[in-house]
Amino acid sequence: MRAGRYRWNTLVVVTTTSSDLYPVTRVAEVREATAAAGIDALLLTPGPDLRYVTGYDALPLERLTCLVVPARGEAFMVVPRLELPAAEHSPAARLGVEFVPWDETDDAYSLVAGRIGRVATVGLADRMWAMQSLRFRAVMPGSEQVLAGSVLRELRMRKSPAEVAALREAGAAIDAVHAQVPGFLKAGRTEREVGRDIAEAILAAGHASVDFVIVGSGPNGASPHHELSDRVIEAGDPVVVDIGGQMPSGYCSDSTRVYCVGEPPAGFAEYYEVLRRAQDAACAAVRPGASCESVDAAARQMIAEAGFGDHFIHRTGHGIGLETHEEPYIVSGNTEPLEPGFAFSVEPGIYLPGRHGARIEDILICTETAGERLNNRPRDLVIV
């Protein structure tokens, strides 16, 4: 256990740029990967796949915006005419991709189908709306639809140095928020009141948006995705605080720490120490060539040996980047070997229903030799 002194942290300075994160070579890399996968074209609508390829954080609208990356030929982006200025001022304008505007009375789906011609297989953005997928099926009835993620996952999992820098900035920003949390936690306040303060601090620390705020006090801490309620925090409550947001770069933060308002209840400090050692063991297991499931096993075995195996009810981690949850997943059964550039959480937890719970989470990068933590706040139980 550790009680400490905390101060308000300043805004994290963002140094990564669009040209670093979204290089002009990326469209060509995606085209080559599409051809290698035996897919004739990728159709990428607004969401993380489109942003990864172009840097354009397009609005998800009922009007179709779609980047088309043929396996052979030049990429182009179909955009509603009223969205053309936004596209032309986005990082996509640097890539040499042709913008094809369409008007309100045009059929944008037929426009795409007409330009790419007859194709056997198209890869659709993993987050494409069902209504868009069905419209594409109607105008390309002979084409098999597969997930674009089958092509993009290999590229998106291996973070570039610029992406690692963006995630490091995100980690520093969320660390700055955790440094302020002890000042927000007081007996008599509700989880929702604390959560409101945390959300404001996430934005003040440099995030562009708040993705989630979990404040699980007392028995609510035994629910991993509890988020917020009007429960009043009481003296002696352990409080699980899991928070994250998206930076202006598009890259995400995610970190969990546990606090206790006064002295913890009987037995809590003992199993928290088991959890802390298990999280350390899982982080130490990260290295190139180690399987995703071996990292999960490093934490799970230690928790099980201490008698809490049935209370660790989720995977040990998830990938992170332009999405808070993406591949790779750190879970039993995933034999994929870690590679330099993989970014993911390590977040074992112990949850005692009706009583309390705990989780410790850091984001790690797999380097050439080991795992590097991107979150650096103390992992000891913080008494406030």
C-alpha cells in the first residue's frame, strides 16, 4: 500500500504529426497486401480502417464516403459533394488519391461499382454499416464480400515508430489524469460526480475525446465494465478507476488503477498484492516470439495458485491503436507470436461479487527484446 502526494499535471504536448502517422506510402502498402490476399478491392467507409489508410477521420453519415483500393489500379475516394472540402483539407489530400464527388441525386454505390468493374471478391471495412454492405451487395451481386480486416490486421498490429510515439503520448496523458484521481475521491461523493471530474481532466490532459470512465466503488468494483452510478462512495471502499480517451492523433489511451478511500476492508490488500505480482509477471513475459496466450498464462497461473482463479473472469489484454480494443488479443487459445511493434494492454483482475474487485492495467509495446510499459503511474494500492 502507498499513500502519496499528488499535484495537477500539465497538458501533455503532442509531437506526432499526420505525415508521420499516415505516410504517403500507406496506400501502396495496402494495395500490395490486398493483391497478396487474393482480394480484388477494399472498400473502406468512415472508421478506424479508413483513418489508418488515409488519416481522414470522416464523419459516419448515411451519405456514402468510401475509399476504394483496387488490387490493380489507382485508389480513389467517393465523397458526398458537401463533404468534399473536409476531405480536401484532411491528411488524405497528401496521398494523391483522386476524390470523386457525388451529388444528392446520384447513386454513390453504383458509382463505385461502375468504376471498379466486375470483381470476384471485395473487402469491406470491418465497421461498415450493414445498410452500406447490403447496398454494395445489391450493385455487385456476383462479388463475394469479406472483411477488410483480413488484409489490414497485419499492418495495423505492427505499429510504426510514429504510432508508438502517439501511443506513448496517449499513455502520458492518461497518467496525468490518474495523478489527479486521489483528489477527486472522497467519502460522500457519488461515482458519477467523480466520473464527471475525471472526464474533464481527460480532455484537459490533451485528449480530443473521452472514450470511457469506469469508477467502480465497493461492490461495483466486482463488475469489470461497471462505468458509473449514483452510488455514494463510503469510507473503506476500494475503487477501480479504468479510464481512456482518444488523442488528436487518433490513437487511444487506456489505464486502470485501484484506490481505497481510507483503510481497505479485510483481505483486500492481500489479494491486491497477488494481482500486482501477477500483472508484473505478465509484463515480464512479453518478448518477441512469445505467444499471446503465454502472457495471459503468466498472470492467470499466479492468480489461480493463490486461490482466485475463478475470480479472474476475462482475458488478460487487448490490442490498442486507433481503437481501444483491436488485435492482438492476449487470451488463452491465441497462439500468435508477439512481434516488435505490437501494442496491447496487460490487465489481470480479481473480482469478488457483492464485495469488491481490483484490476491493474498498463499498455505495453513489444520491443526488439522485451515489453515496454507506456503507463508509469505507481501500481501499488493508493490510499486516499
